[in-house]
Amino acid sequence: MRGDQGAGAVGVDDTGEPGRTVTADHLLTDAERAFSHADFDIVRPLLQRFHDEFGTPEADDAAVRYAVLRAALAARVGKWPEAVRRFPDGELEPAATGVVHALAVSALRRLGEEGGRHADHGTAALAIVLWAHLLDEGDPGDFRALLTERRGSSVSDELWEGARRQLIGRITDLLHVLDVRAGRDVLAAWETAWEAERAVFAVVLSGAGPDGLVPLGDAARYLVGHGRHDALLDAYTARHPDPATWTAESPDHSDCADALARALVERAQSRVRAGKWSEALTDLGAAARLGRTFGAEERAAVLRAGRNVGRSRTGRDYSPITRIQGLESAHALLPEDRALAAELTAELVRQGRKVFGSDPRQSRNRFARALAVSPGDRDARCGLDDHLRADLRQVLDGARPGEKIRVDAVRDLLRRDPGCAPAREWLGGHYAEQAVAAASGGRTAAARSAVRDMIRYSDLDEDLYWEEEEEELVDSVLVDLLLDAARLAGAESTRAGLERRVDLLSAAAGVADPAPGHVREEHEAAVLDLAEHLEAKAPPSDVIELFLRDLIRTGVSARFDRTVETAYLRRAAMRERKGDHGGAQRDRAHAQRIGAGLPDQGLLFGPSPRSRHLHHDSGQEALF
């Protein structure tokens, strides 16, 4: 029997007579003895007296003994929620073995009633905790001694171990059946909780719930620690189907990260031994995302899988895609390994060459990835250069290239291959376009700089300009570029094309001052063509706006002046119909001033010479 020490040593007079005292330990001991002898009518009054005299015990042996007795009484009358609530978390050694055994038997029977239909998680947790305590190999609850006392004879080691194994098996089978019926996976299984409790005392009644009697992380660690990594991974994958999202940083996976990583490494090793290289690398990659630091064994597994992935012993089932993907996975796991990097690079180059003509985009991607893995690889660089040469030839032939060509890439190619004619020709055309765009936008300095680049790359025959200085040569080339562009634009015969032609020729006229005669003539002809196009297809105001840009002075072209005069008169008529008599009067006045400078007869062969005073007094400035 237990001693009369500790918190229960406080004495009270039981009968009022001197020398007769009752301690808390006495009351609990009497209550435990009465419970073991099924004198339940005595147990409750003793516990009530204990409570009245000593209150509710807290953190000591008396608290455990008291709680177990109250839980046992509740369970006896079918109040299982109360029994679970009252049962203490923690060590059960202070409690009487007989009371613990009675409660354990009742809980087990409750689980088995009508196939477990009335079983709840709390009752299951209670049964698991009690039986794990009673059947512990160290026998801390003296269960064997209790059986010996009840039998009246000793229990041999052989008999004890056999009975113990049999009872453990029966409890395991019952819990397994209940798990199957309820559809619980191995992480939430009562059977897992039973095994974990017996191994590491993992069940806490206050934390038991529908998601499992053992916290998820504890269940995962138990499973992987006892060689059940496949069961853990199957259950976890069913809950989280995408292993790519399993990361140590994710709140959804952090509790199980370490156990999952260990399970994945175990499975990866098994798959390496079975020659399942891709699957092994997938597992090792997931383990790395879960925070696993690879040791020598894991590194060796990565290298072995990387060397063999995508290959077969006969070579018939060679899979380049699988091999590249596998090597990528292995390289990501061991980026510092030069042999893996070299193997991946060689495979990428090999496959890039294989699909060079049939799938240029994939081929480029292969070469580019190879160059990223091994920046100095010549074969990968040559592959990309060959694609660039092919694209340049397509553009120069008037076709659309497979990829957008970058200037820097072409310049780099030309540095590696100075004799590459397509590169030089493309760069010359590129800078010619830049020069035209800059000049038409009024950025003459940028246009001249682009012309210098064009001359450097396009092998322009400078002997044609041998009499000119460099600046004169640049301006001459720029003017020629603008003239060529203007002729192409004017060939469209649309308003946009004609306006583009005027802008380009205006830019050409502004490059040198004064502009060469042939440039002035083309410029004036372009302005006249645009004016006549606007006269036929646009409102009169558009012709007038062109006139006000002062691209041709009044008196230079009789056709242009007559077109502008007509536009003013047409707009005057329109304004008069709308009631704008003042605007109509001003437009007629402008038309009269322009018409006053025209010759009396129509011109047969172009504009006639104008007198100096008419040209000087055209009044165009006054019309702005």
C-alpha cells in the first residue's frame, strides 16, 4: 500500500476521538480498494469526503489517483464524455492498477459494442492510453502483480509474454477494423495511435480529435521511424496530391517536413536499387524542398540516378526528354558537381542538333539552356550562332525569322565570326533604318551616328565618295537613305504614304543647307502630290494646314498655289453656308492674295517665273 506522506499527510479527526485521524492517502486508498472489490456504494462517499476535506488536488500523486477514480465511476454508469474529461494527462503510475484495469476493460468493451458504432475518439484515446500503460514492457503499473494476486499463483515469464502478445494483437485487430470502417488513413488511424502510444506515449486525451488521436507531425515521425515510409507517403499524398507544393516553409507542411523528407529519401534509395531513376530523383527533389540536407548516401543516389536516367540496358528505350529532365533534376540537387553539369550540357547540345531543322524553337532552347549550365561550352554557342545565321538569312531573303533578332546578339556573332556576311548586311540595314527614323524625327545627330555605324558594318564602297570629307560623306549617305525611303513611301499612293514621303524629304532637305537641287525638286513634287490628294479626298482645311506648314513658298509652284486658293474658296463657301460670314470673308481674302500672284493663263509646262516683288510679297507669313 502507498505511504501516508506528501500532500495527503494532513490529518483530520474521523470520529472526534483523539488518536484516530484520516489522511487524504487513507481516503484514496480506501476508495481504490472498494472500487477493486466492486463496493461502488462506498467509493463515491469516500471521494466526496476527500473533496470536502481536501478540495480538488492539483499537481501531485493524489490528483492522478483522484482523477482516475472519478473517471472510472463515470465510465461505469456510461458517462464516457465525463470519463474522458476527468481522466488525467500524463503519468498513471500513482493510480491503483486495479482501477486502471477496470476502466481499461470498460473502454475496450465500449469500443467493441455493436461494431464500434458508438465509439468516439475520446473513448478510443482512453482505451489506448490505459492499455499501453498496463501492457508496457517495463510493467510500471504492476499489472503482472495484479494478475498474480487474483490468480493466487505466480505468472511465468512465458505465460505472461504470450498473454501480453495475444492481448496486444486483439486490441490492434479491433482498432484496425474500426479504422477501416471509418475510412481513417494511417495518419489518423487509431491503430497508429495505439502503436505510437506503446512506443513513445504520444496520445494526449485533451488533444484527441477527429483528425487523429496523435498530432499529425508525431504520427508522421512515428511511421517513418518504424519503417513505414511508404504508408506515410501514400496517406500524405492522398491528402496533398501535388508533392511539388511540399516545402518546409509552407505552414501546411512544416509539421511533417522532417518526417516526409526522411520517408522520401528512404523510398528514393529503394527506387535507385530497383533502377527507377526518374522516380528516385523526383523523391530526392521533394526531400530537398522539405529541408533535407544530403549526406554521402543521398549524394551517391543522385549521381547514380543522374548517370542512368533515361537510358536502358539495351539502348532501345532511350528517352532524350526523360534523360534531360532527369539530368536537370540531378543538377539542381548537386549544382556544384561538374560531371553532372557536363553530362547535362552534352545531352542538351546533342538533342539541340537533332531537332535543329524540325523544331527550331526547341533546338534554340536546348542550346541556350546548355550555355546557361556551362557558360563556356563551345558546342552550345555554335548551335545558337548557327540559328542566328539562319534567322539572318531568312530576314535578308524577305522572310520572317523564327525568333526576334537582337542587335547585341548579331554584334557578338560578328566579333566571333568577322567574315559573317549576313551579320554585316543585317547590321547595315538595321542602322540604315535607325538613321532614317532618327532623321525623320528631327534627331539629326543620332541619324548621323547611325549612318557611321551603317558604313562600318555594310561594306559601303567609300570610293564613290572619295572626294568628300567624312562629315560630307555621312550627310550624303543619309540624304540617299531618306530619298530611297521616301520613294518607297510615295509608292503606296495613300495619304499616310504621301505624308511619310513629305516628312522624309523634308528631313533630307534639312540635313544640308542649302539642300541639293534634286532634293528640293523631289520635296516640292511630294508636297504638291500630297496637296492634290488632300484636295480630292480630304476637307479643304487639310490642304490649308499643309500650306501653312510653309513647305513650299507661295509663287514657287503655280499648281500648288492654285490648289491652296481653291481650298480657301471651298472652305469660304462652307463657312458661309453655316452662317460664319466673317470666316468666309477671311478665307476669300486669303484666296485673293494667293491668286493675285498666279499668271493670267494656265501653264503648259510647269510654273512660270514669278516677279521678285510677287514672291517677296506673297503674304504667306500673314496667313499663319
